[in-house]
Amino acid sequence: MSRMSGVLAAVVVGLSLVAAAPASAASAHDPLPTELPLPNGFRPEGIAIGSAPVAYLGSLADGDLLRLDLRTGKGEVFSQGPGTPSVGLKVDRRGRLFVAGGNGGDARVVDARNGAILKSYKFAGPGAFVNDVVVTDDAAYFTDSSKALLYKIAFGPHGRLPDTYTAVPLTGDFVLNPGFNANGIAETPDGKALLVVQSNTGQLHRVVDGVTKVVDLGGEVLTAGDGLLVRGRTLYVVRNALNTVAVFTLDRAGTSGKLVAKITDPRFDVPTTVAAFGNRLYLPNARFTTPPTPTTTYNVVAVPNR
């Protein structure tokens, strides 16, 4: 997720508790608002949604975490950040929010109900960019856009968080290049492998125990690929600088995919990641082409899934 305004060229490539403006009007036919303002200066990047109509967002500015009601558009900061970015996010069925720490080189796990930090992990020093995360039944995996590896937090019995992590080198087809490399991450439809998009090359990699193989997308290239979302056999790829979500149908193993749609919207302003609730996709506008200031406006937009 091409995360910071300071690295925009390489990729393109506090806060009040209430959103700055009312959410867009809902209709009787579709009762949830389609635009949800965020506090001025928040600088969103990652978004996560669980089974309830609640979105979690992290701030690139200081790492604050915000909880946003998708029904009303009301939001509040429920966990103060460490002063370094919060980037990719995922929430699991145990109500834990996994947060990638960007150039802080770290990650933390937060209680999604009260904001308490359950565990922190220091992965790497200067030069790292811990970008995105996926949570499987057995582990959480984090990408690093500056290194050819994943960070794995393997769960103990009943999902217990361990004290340590494992660095998993990426081998095979994945080759480190200048700029942002490994970015968005998701599971394959069959749950037996991972998918990682490489922003600078536009390749989608299938990963098993660190061994990578390029997914056959019929010639489609995913430069500026950022957040990934897999629902069933449908893969959504946010292409941030292009203001586009590419939609693919995958085979169950995730070895090949076919482009079936490209979602665009005039409200997109460098969206970075995507989460789903019901028949909608929700995307935060990171606005990387707009200089960030304490008064810069930000929002989340909702579009129909395809």
C-alpha cells in the first residue's frame, strides 16, 4: 500500500472524535451511506471490516486507529497511535485488529473493542516498510515493501498470540526491485496459499512457505497494485494511482485469474485498500497527490461490488 506522501514518487507511485461532515444521504432502498467523512488530517490508508457494520481505519500521520459506524458515518479514535504509521489492517473473528506499522518496522495487535494493545512485534529497523497483513486460521502474515520476505506470527492453541515471529524469505519468481515491492496480501480461495501483489512490477504472486510463482492473469499487469480482497473466487485489486479496482475471477488454487471488471468512480482520490460489507466495497481515499495538512479532508467511499 503505497503508504506515505514522502514515498509517493516511488509508488505513483490530536484528532477530533467526530467526522468532519455528515455522511452522504442514505435512501430507503439502500440505507447505508455511500460517503463517510473522516477527521481532517487523519490520512487513512488501511481499512478492515468484520461481521458487523463497523470499519476500522489507521492513520499514516500518527498511527491512531479509528472506528467508523457504516450505518451513521460517525467515527471515533479508539486507540492512540505510537507516532509512527498504521498501514494495512485486518480484524479477526476474535475481535483482534492486526496493524502493520509501515516505516516503524513493526506490528501490533489491538483489542477492537477497547483499543488495548494485546501484543507488539518489532520486525526490522530503518529501511523497512511493513505494509499489509492477512490473518489465516493459523497465523498472521505481514508484507514488507522493502524486503523479499514475509513476517509470520504463528498462533498457538485457541489463537493465542506468541511472543516471537518468523521471517519467511520470498524465493522463486519474486525478485526485489527499486521502489515498492510486496504490498497487498490475501489468501487464495482454497485457503492453501497466499497471494501477494508486487506494486512496482505489477505481478501477482502465489506464495506457499515463501516459494512464489507468478499468477497467470491473462496478460493483465497490476502496477500500482495495493490492497487485495478475496471473496469466494473473486479477487479485488486496488490500483491506487489509477483510481481503479481490478476485479478477477480466480481458480480455487489461485494459480490463474481472468479480468472480469474494472471499477472506477469519480469520488476515488487515490484509494489504497478495500474491505467489504454486504454488497458493497469500502475504500479509503489516501489522497497521495494532495499535500497532507492538519486541515486536509479525507473520506471513505462505498461502491457496489461486482
